[in-house]
Amino acid sequence: MTDQNAPTAAAPAAEPEPDGARSDSDSAFASTNGSDLTSLSSSIKAYVYENGRRYHSYREGEYVLPNDEQEQDRLDLSHHIYKMLLGGELYLSPIGKNPQRVLDIGTGTGIWAIDFADLHPGAEVLGNDLSPIQPRWVPPNCRFEVDDFEAEWTYSRNFDFIHGREIEGSVRDYDRLFERCFEHLRPGGYLEMQSMGVVTYSDDGSDERATNFHQVVDLIQEASGKFGKSMKTMGTWKGKMEKAGFTNVKQKVFKVPQSPWHDDPKMKEIGLYNQANLLEALSSYTYALLSRVLQWRRVEIEVLLAGARREIKDLSIHLTTDVYIVYGQKPEEAAKAHSLLFPPSSRSLVLPFLFLYPTIFPSLLTPTHVYTCLTVESGCAFCRLMQQFVKQSLSVSTRPPIHSHFTKQDRRRKFGNDMKRKRDRHNVTNMSSRIIRTAQCKCRCKEEKKTRPTDINNMT
């Protein structure tokens, strides 16, 4: 007999995805060759079937929830619950009226990204997920890619807004995720995280009678912890986002009924939808985790879930859960960080050292990194290292910024236009030292403003 829990792979014939113009790298659709694209598309859709549910095949096992039609309907229902809870809004972050570039990580069915693209037709909206389950007919400013947001990000342009919803149980390292989000946001951009807690309680203590449902929740927490992607991290998001560098971090917690027991009409309606969502979520959250991690058999899982379903339908048990929405902003000062480390006019000083000492940082001295560090308005750890290296090597104070008040005519008059003649007369170090000496003399010796500084080689 075959094991009912054993995963089986199916490889239905899949049509190749259309070749669309992509400005960013797409790990799942990296090749534009027709046969390669067909092969990739087919392998991505070679879904795994286990316990009667369908699971993703790309980076198999990284996500424990299914991706079949039943789960897609539940995700769309969950989207409706969020909109009801937020008064029809898709987000709480004050991102302004004209965001230009938006990323939805773990987009699922893509319903949030599609709604956002409809709401902001001028924005470029990108959604990524491990499963290619998003619809083909989408707004022209919305597109999707198959990718793992826990892998390295290779986006060539930063975003104004990054959104993640219901990704609890999908992340091993939130610190790293928030750092990536911070790095790929433009100064002033926002990150927003939304999730419904895998927890249940009541204000009147009636939840104590929901013993089976409490056991389900405890087992999910235990299994997700052993799996390495915990489902009880929402309370730590605010602190981790602040640690990553975000400012103006806000956390809002909504108490949401898990069945229509509430007296308030709006909360009662939300509870009705949430009950349907919860009944569908039981198998989605338990089948893979309990069978793969805790080695439960499906029949044992079904017995436990039957008891939990009865308790969820019992309106005398006032089950409640929490919805966390946490958002934070990349500070505007980040745009000035690079200028504070390397004023634009001082980049001519740093460039010689980048190429004069290639053995010091061989893995970092790539043309792309040098261009990024010295031309875009964002700093990095390497910039800080180089700033410290220059200061220690030449004992130069960074106050005031070099040439910050010089005009182009001043520089041409002081140093001449023929740089080739200067390179013939002086080596790189002497030329850099002379530039520094000139700037210091210009800034600090008002009485000698009209005096050309003595060459560094003749100084005593």
C-alpha cells in the first residue's frame, strides 16, 4: 500500500509564460529562450500533491500552505475581511497619492496588487510568490513574478512602498527581511506588514471550552517553530523594523471575532466571514505542518479538526483573534547619508584610493559597486569603511566638506584644466593631498584667500 501522506509530483502540460519586458531580474523566468522558458514554466507548475491538497514546486517545502483552488478562494476571502476591517482601504501607511513603484511580497493570488494597481494607475506594481497562481488578465501597470522573497533581491530600482500580508510562517529571519526592505526602499518610502494571528482567546473566558481548537493552535505554533518559520512573531515586528532603521513605526492591533457572536453589526459580519475563513484554514495550516514536522497521520489530524470545527461553530464560545498591522518609514535623512559620508566634490578624492588599493577590498571593488557608491544618493557599509580609511590615511577632517562652496571656475583657476599634466607631475597620493590642502586653506585661512597654496611636496 502507498502512504497516503507521501507527496506525489504531477507534471501537467503547461503553456509557456509570455515573454514580457522585465526591468528587474526574475529568478524564475531568467531565460528568454523559448525551450528554456517552457521548461521553467512546466517545472514550476509541476505541483506536489499531499494529503489531498496541492503545494508549490518551486523551492519545494519552503511554504507549508497549499496553493490549490480551495486555498486561493480562502485567500481572496481573507482579502475581503481586511478591506472590511480597514474601511475599504488596502493599507494604512501614509504613502501619498502618487506612489511610483510598489512591491507586494508573497502576493498569493495577487488580489491586493491588482486592487492597488487599479487604485493607483500611475504606479508600477510588482508582486512575487513561490506559486504562479495569479490571473493573466491584470491591469497594465501590474505584473507578477515567481520568486522567493527570502532569497537575494536583485531589483535594479528601489520602491516607494513594500507590502506584505499573511506571510507568517514563511519567513525564517525577519531581521534580514526588514533590512532588505529598508535597502530597497527610496528615502521616505514605507514598509507595511499585515497579518492575522494564529491565536485564539476570549474576553469572558468562554474560549476555555474550545479545547480542540486550542490544541490545534498550540500544535501549529510548535510545528512552525520546529520548521524554522514561526507563526507567533507579529509582536516583534515593530522592534525589528526599528532595529533595521525604520522611523515613525506604528503598530495597530485589531480584535477580530472568529465567529458571528458579536453584538455590533459590523463586527458580526466580519465574524461571519472570518468563521468561513477559519474553517477553511484549519486544513491548510495543519496538513503539511503536522504530517511533515510532527509526523501525524492524516486520520489523526482529521479527528482533531472535527472537534475544532464544532467549537468554532458554537456561538456561545466567543472566540477572538488579533490582526496586526505594522508600518514604518525609511527616513528622508537616508538620502543625505551618502553626501554626509562623501560630499559630491570629494568623490574625486576617494576614487584614487578605490583603485590604488585594490587588494584591500578585492571582493567589493566591482565597477557596479563603485558606480553605485559614488553616484547614487545612498550610503553603504563600504562607503563608511572607505571614509574611515581616507581619514586615517591622510588625517583629514571632514569638516567643512571639501570644495562644498567652490564654484567650477574656482576649481579650474586653482588646479588648472590640464589633468594629464598634473598626473605627470604628481602621483595620485600627492594630488589628493594637494586637493585637501587647498580646500583647507581656502576654508580656514580667510586672510590668505588670494594666495595660491604651496605644493605638498615643498611643505615642511
